[in-house]
Amino acid sequence: KIFDCFDCDQNNTCLRTAPNGVLCFPGICEGHFYNRNCTSCWESDTYGSSCDLCQCSFGTCNTGVTGDGSCECDENYYGIDCSMECDCDQETELCLDGANGDGSCY
């Protein structure tokens, strides 16, 4: 049983009840959160404790409340947000792709 509003998750709404009880409302979360403890983001392409929107153009974002928003680029894309496409001859060259890549051909 919950006896004090401090026992509610910080993103929940607390309501004191008689005689000495407390109810936490898990469906009334602030910002972009949902679930019983308001610890999951509504949108699937968000990350971090503020549910920031991922910026990965052509890749996969490290999502979720514990994610950092970093991108894992699809093949032949590079840059921190995976927005740049490699301009290498795919028949004879490889591209230095990925979030840390620079698009150079080798």
C-alpha cells in the first residue's frame, strides 16, 4: 500500500484518499510518457528521460528512456544522423559509412 505521494513515481499524479491512503494515477503522465510508472515514451522513435525525437535519417536509433539517441546507419549512409549517402562505386569500392564514417571510398 502507498502511504505518501513520495511513493508515487515522479511522473505520476498523486491523490490523497481517506483516511490515510494515497493513489498514484499511472494513466496521467506528464510529457510523452505512459504505462503504470510513466517510464515509457509514447512514440517509438524517441529516447532519453525527456523522450526526445530521434534524428536518424537512414538508420536505427538507440531508443527508449535509457537510450542515448545515437544512430546506427544503414549500409552506404554516414554522418552522426545517417543523412549522407556514400558516393562510391558499389561494384569496386567500399564506403567508410556509419555514424562515425566520413563517406570516403576505399
